[in-house]
Amino acid sequence: MSLPLPTSLPDELSAALDTGQPLVVMVSLDGCPFCKVARENYLNPLRKEQGLPVVQVDMNSSKKIKNFDGKTLSQGDLIKSWKIKLAPTVLFFGRGAAEVAERMVGGYIPDFYGAYLDQRLAQAQIAVR
């Protein structure tokens, strides 16, 4: 089960904000076991059950994506521009493409991952209301 792969972050953010939600972006790496757990056990269920706007970008992907500045670049270059070196990293974007909650970097202890995600998501949701 993968998450949607966006082609335009501005469009995804606009759609998320139209529903009163932040845009959640998961940075993934092919074959990463922690990414699989975060995606399948936490982010995909939130997307399916609560309609949370979640998309995925891949660290080594050459697929093109439009960044928040309207520039088209590879997903890998986008991730480098965000200074992300570890997967999974989960980002929360609000108005003006500002990060509205602290990034979740790496795999956390499974017992706590959901709690940390809920905490950051609540912070991001408050920021976009």
C-alpha cells in the first residue's frame, strides 16, 4: 500500500487547506522497513479513515514534482532542498507552505510513533484553522 505520489505540491496544499487540514508529506526510501511501518500502520489509515491529506515523495526518485515555488524538479532534488537525510521523515505544511509542526524524523519506537504523530498532527491542525 503506497500513498499518493503528487505531481504538484501547491495543488496538494491548496486541496488540503480547502478541507481545513494541513498537508502531510512523507519522505520515503524504497525498501525502508521503517517507512513501510509508518505508511501502512499510521499514515494510510489516517488518510483512508479520516480523509487526512497525505502524500509521499521518494528520496532517490527522478520523478518530477512541482515544488512550493512552482519550480519543477526531481523528487530527490526536492528532498535535498528540504535538507532531509533520513527516511522516513514526515512533514506538516500549512498556509504559505510553512511547516506548521515539528518534523518527525526516522522510525520511532512503535509504541510511541502514533502518539508523536497525533501530537504533531494536532499542532498542525490548530495552525491551519
